[in-house]
Amino acid sequence: MTATTAGSRIRTAVAGSALLAVLAAAPGAYGTFASADSRNPASESPASGKTYVNPVSRGFADTFADPAVVRGKDGYWYAFGTTDPLRSGGKPHSLPVARSRDLVEWKYVTDALGKDNAPGWAAEDAAYWAPDITYHDGRYWLYFVVTQTDATDEKDDSAIGVATASSPAGPWKTHGEPVVPPRRGDNGFKWTFDPAHVTDTDGRRYLYYGSYNGGIEVTALSPDGTRRAGRPTLVATDNRFEGAYVIRRGGWWYLFASSGDCCAGPTTGYSVFAGRSRSVRGPFTDRDGVPLTASRTGGSITLTPNGNRWVGTGHNAVVTDLAGQDWMLYHAIDRSNPYLDKPYGINRRPMLIDRLDWKNGWPVVRGGKGASAGRQPAPVTSPRTKAQKRPAVPAGGDSRPPGDPGSLDPARSDEFDGERPRPGWQWVRHPAGSVRDGQYVWRTQDAELHKKTNTASVMLRQAPRGDFTVETKLSIDLGVETVRNYQQAGLVAYAGDDRYLRLAHTAIWNTRQTEYGKEQPYAGDIAYGSASVGPPARTTWLRLRHTTSHGEHHVQALTSRDGTQWTAGGTWTIPGKHRLRYGLVSLGGDGATAKFDYYRLYRH
């Protein structure tokens, strides 16, 4: 997705999260995850003898979003990006193309589209986004988004186009009609974004496409690949997923889909989730068996912000090197330098690459560590080194698995087993809720804690120094399928009304998500963005794990639907100079009641 679209449909911390996990570690733990990037490469020597440091697009571009990659018949790797200026102060490049011998050193080659070969049916002010590149029947096929067509008098009537060439470097010839024309929904046009082309085992061709407005669909293509054939099938729900990328492995089709705010600058929570299916048409389910089409939305985390410099890690492609190792290429945002030019302008989203490992049949980046910021072993791209031993899969995460929160600190916890909360609670604004039958019962407030609207009450306790985990068991009935915005309840790490982290079971349009949001002052304004963790249930367990690293608070989100199996999600950071209090929230609009069984603090 390009920079201008995120957040216009999904208001709050939406949806969307280094990752799920290295399974091992402890029974009941779905993953471990290092909140800070390792500063050292793997101890084994890389098979190629080469190393690299992200971002790999630095040699030719400051921003290269939505990368799609193919290996050409000439032995080069070619990457295609969404339309943006490549450098600060530059002019937009229309689907820029870069080339590399080794997947880590890239040079700009050309723009795939220009005045001479732009689709004749595109509006004059159309942009071209999110390319997908494949090789089929002796030609290269480039599917792409056209943001505006001349087929209607209305705006936002996006469509999918296609161009073909004998070489990835072009020249490209565009087809005379949209492959997927504008699609009308209940409220205007659906977002016909982010194509992904695959060929099934029987030789039939399919195209995935879609975004938050309308969800992700898959449709059969005509044999010549230039138009839809038959009825589409919904494979991932709206208001949650976009950026589809699909591969086949071990008899399964894996659907990678990105989620969250793509372009919220330093608070961008964009993340990659995965589901799998035996059929190219789905249904795609996560490792818990939860469908990606469910209202309480499924999806297993493949890549999510991990507490290092990179946030907004999403919209991926997958390639395999000559040693058989899979690699994920994706874009991300440097939280210390998030914009290409002025603040709140074009998000600077360079291209990164990291190894994609498979744990018990599920994809995770770097064994669960997520995006790399330090030097890493490079892919094997020379035939002379492809037979050498590959590095072992790096261990993901720290020494404490998600199922082990530490030792309970009773003095800083509350079981809500008296007539009122235990002493030590502090309130921002007016107290609300009450203890009933061993629970803290708190109706969602018709109030907010979002950017400049700070009207909600917040229930807090002082937190100790050092490392700890806070946990609550939350029951809240937000229903399913029906549109509700944005009732929510959960945990908060609070430094102030404009600097906090919030992990909540949240109603977002027709979906229900565990939303992990961050708000902070930035460049004279307030930035807010979010990621998602695991699928919620009517009763959901929530954790925030606090550690310190390099003078910062690192706070990782974890969720569970049974209190035993935990999904390890993303990590947000807050400067160490700010003292955090932790506690509970229930807000976002009247209409639901949160019931907290307890609030517990565990020492690491």
C-alpha cells in the first residue's frame, strides 16, 4: 500500500505484528522473541562468505516500498517498488526497477511505466502501486495497482492492471483493459490493491488482490492472464489485511498478508501475518485453526516490530537462494528517520531483507528475532558456494518464553477479591468501575485517549524498576461481525496522555482484534499507530512484558485465548527518562462491559 492510504479507513490502532515464535522453549509457548536486535551475526560462517546490513536499498533509494522480486533468466535478481520518489527531494518514479547479483547490493535500472506505456484506461492523475512480478509461459508478468481510472466520474475507483515483457528490465507492454476493474461496495468503491499472481498445480492461474476496504479476494484468471474468470472468493477479512503474497510449500498454500497502519511514521505498526490452506482458494487458517476471514481475526505472526530501529515491517515478497534458504524482502521505517522530506509527508520505507525460517510448518523471520539492524550472513547467490553448509537457524528470543512470566509480586498485584480495589491504585481523571464478585467491572467509557482527545479515565499502579510482566484476564463481549467502533479494554503502560502503550481487545468495524497501540509526541504533533497480536476471544489474557535496553523501555505484547498458549507479539519502545505506570483501561465508546479477573505483576 502506498503512503496516502493507511489510516483513512481504520482509525485507531488497527490491525495489524518480529514475531511469533520459535516454538520450542516451553510448553504452552507459541513463541519467543528478542525485543532488541542482536548486535552480532550468527556464530557460524555464512555459506557465501558475505554479510550485509539493512536496508539493502540504500545504494539507490531512500524509500522503496512494497517490494516484489524475481530472478531473471540473465541471473540477476530484479526488485520492483511502488511509485514514490527514490530520494529526498526527488521526482516520483513510476514502478521503479532495481537489479542485483546477490540480493543485498542493488542498483536502479529503470521505471517500468512511463508516458509511453502507461495504461490507456488510467486517469491522468493515477498513481501505480504495489507491483507483483512473476515469470510464466516465457514472459514476465507485472501486475500493479492503478489508483484512478477513467471508467467512472468518481474518485478512488482503483483497479488492477498488467504489463508483460521478455526481460524484467523491460520494455513493458501494458494490456488494454483492467484485469480487475473497479469494484463497488456498500460505501463506494472497494480498495482494489496489492495483486499477487500464482499458478496452481493444475496450471490454472489465480490473482489475489484487495485491502482494508473489501478484504482480500482470490479469483481465477483467463488462460492469457489478462482478465478475471468466474466468481472471486474472500480469503482474508476487510478492516484487517492487505498486501497479499502467496507461495506453495510442502503441499500447503501460504498466504502472507500485512496488517496495521502502513504509514504512521515513528509509530507505524505494520506487520506480516500468515495463514495456510490446502487449496489456492482457502480457507486460510492460522496455527490455532482460526480463519483469516473470522471476525475475531486469525493470522500467525511472521514479522512485527521488535524494539530495534525498524518499525512498520511489512508488505513482503519471498525468494529462495541457491542454497535453498528462503528470504523475505519487505519494507520498514526507521523510527528515528521516518519521513522522506518533511514530517508527516511521505513515509520513508526502504527495502530490507532477512532470512525466512520455518518452525513446525510456520514462517518466522530470523527464527523469531524479526528485522535485523546488525550485520547478517548474506544469501547464497553464487553457484560456486551453493553446496556449502548454510548457517544454522538462529535461536529466536530471550531466555524467558511467553508461558513463563516470572515470580508473582503480591504487593503490586490485585485479585479484586475484596469489596474495593487494593490500596495503591491511582487515577487519571475520575475513578470508574467497581469490584463485583471477584472482578473489577468497568463499563466502556464514552471517552477517548487518542491524540488530542484525552477524556477517558485511566486506572494505574506504580511499576518497579527492572524487568517485569503485567497480566490481566479480561472478559468483554464485543459481539462478532457487527460494526462497532471502538469499544475496547485492556492493559496500558502510561507515561502521559500523549505518551503511552495500550494492549486491548478492540472492536474495529466488523473485526475484533488485540490491538497494540503506541502514542507519542513527534515534530510538534502527536503520532499514533498500532499492531495486532493474536486473535481475541470473549475471554482473553493479556500481558505486557517490560525490559530495558540501551536506555529505553522495551515493552512487548502477548495474548492468549486460554491462559496457557501465548502468542508473542510486537515490541514498542519509550525513552528511559520517562517513568511508566501500568494499569487498566476501558473506553472507546459506550456499549460494552469489561470484567477484569485480576491485575498481576510478575518479577523476572
